[in-house]
Amino acid sequence: MTNTEYQNEYDGILKTLQLYIDGSRQGKSELMYTAFHPDASFFGYAGEQLASGTQFLFDWIDKNGPAPNIQPRVVSVDILESIAVVRLEVAGWSGNLAGSGVRMSDLFTFLKTPSGWKIIQKAFHWHAAERSLVARPLV
Amino acid sequence: MPERNTPQKTLESWKQIAAYLGRSERTVRRWEATEGLPVHRREHEKQDTVFAYKHEIEAWGRLRTKCPDSMDESENLSFPKLSTNTYLAEHDAITRTMHCYIAGARAGDGDLMRPAFHPSATISGYCQGVEYSGSVEHVFQWINGNGPAPNINPRFARIEIIETIAVVHLEVQHWSGKLAGANARASDVFTLLKCEGEWKITHKLFHWHDR
């Protein structure tokens, strides 16, 4: 991979990731649909409960609503030709379901497709054990 | 291999290791895969050979919390606790899960690697330009169809643990078999989830390198 090719691939991955970040910030899952591969999966523990499936994620984003203060940071981007893995740390999660000021660690795996880099899996760890992702809105 | 040529302190084949432990070859192969039975390999042009040191086997036996006699074929996930350090314990549990995958790949036995995966696990990647995405059952079928790949030579390029999730980058050289061809190289990225105390692969992402 030449330097230019590497930068193009890197930027393509980050562009896709930004769709996820934008959708999370605005609380609109429709903004992130195109970031995900049709066969994408989603896994992680929300407290004691196993959350899985991208539909769970999309529903959660919509129910959570806006999270205007999220602070995403890219920890690593590793590209292996047609596949890639990105670790993202997101601080400052808030919203109807998230509560406030909580942190999420995400591992995204990407597949390069004819229509660009797509998220094929998102695995997450929620750093607030006392709050459940499936809890009712905080009153 | 003639017994008289074997140094006293080593066991020079699966047969000898199995006899030493009083178990079948299949069981001791599984113990290597899932429980860290210390087995070494010598690289040869055609096929690697295995050997084990008796003192290592005995030390391994002492560390196991369960008596080998109480183990049966269905108990292959009862890992012994080998480390008291929390990080090392998680790291070792992840590599044991990965060795279960590697043992299945080496033996060409999909069922041998099945315990390494979460039931809902999926795979994605390209094989000869065609995208494969779907259930992990495709992996088991491919492994069975490919048959043994005795010379695969895996290296852990990365093991990253974030509490309940982890990512493992495995580089595997010398893939062979009916489907892999000869001397192929694959890069694999596995995502794992700690599920009821056990690390399970939830996703396998692969890239076959051009020859």
C-alpha cells in the first residue's frame, strides 16, 4: 500500500465511522444506517443483559435521543487490506437511556466493499455497570 | 518412532503423550486446544511433529483444579485457573479460546473449534474475490471440507482486552488443504465477548493474502 492509498483507506474508514458518531450525537439511527453492512452484528453487555443485533442498537439510539456532549476519540485504526479494526472511546454519553456522563468503549470491525468501508461488527463495553442500556427513561 | 531412540524426559508423539496421560489422542489434542496442555512442535518441510516434556506435563497436571479422571468429553470448557493476576487470567483465557480455534483448523475438524464460538457468531471476508458474510456454520463447513492443515503457523499479532470485550489479530501462515491450496496466508481479526465467565468469539473477519 502506498502512502496515498493508505491515507485514502484511512479516511474512508473514518468517514464511515463519522456517520455512526453523527447518528449517536443527534439520536437519529437513520443517519448511521449506511455505515453498517447489511449483515452487521452488534454485541455487548448492558449491565447483566446481553444486547445483540443492529436493530437493538438503532432502537436504542432513537429512544435515547440526542447526546450532544459525546466526546469521541479514535484510539486505534488497523487496516489489513480488505479488513480493518477501529477502537473508539466515547466519553460524555447522555440521553433518555444513557443517563449522563457515562463512557463507552467500542471495537468496530470494517469490511471494504464496492460501496466503501462498512461496519461489519460493533462490540461495546459500557463503563457504567449501575445503569442498564435497557432501563426505562430516567425521570 | 522407536521407543529406544526417545530421550527419557520427552514424549515424541501424540500417541506417547496420550499413553503417558492414560487418555485417547483426541482427548489430549483437545486438552492442548482448550486447557493449555504444553505441547511443542518441530517444523519440518512436510509436516510438523509434536513433542512434550514430561516435567511440563506433570506441572500442568498439578495446576489443574480438576482431576483428569473426572473430565469427560463434555467438560472441555472447565478451564483450570492458572493465574491469580486478573489481567493474566483474562489474557490466558482468551488465548485458550483461540487455541481451540487453531486446533480445529489444524485438525480440519469444525466440531473441535465449535466451543470457541458464541452460538450467534458471524463471519465476514473475501475468499478469491467473493464476499462471504454469514453464520459461523460456514467456517465449520469450510474447515471440514478443507481437511487437515498440519503446518499452520499462527502468531498473535494483537490481543486487546476492554473489560468484557476483546479483539485478537491472528496471522496464520502455511495454510494448506483441499480448499486453502498450499502455503496460503490469512490475517484474521476476531472479536470476543466474555459471556457467563467464558470468552467466546462473536465475529471472525478474515483476509486471504494474494499469493
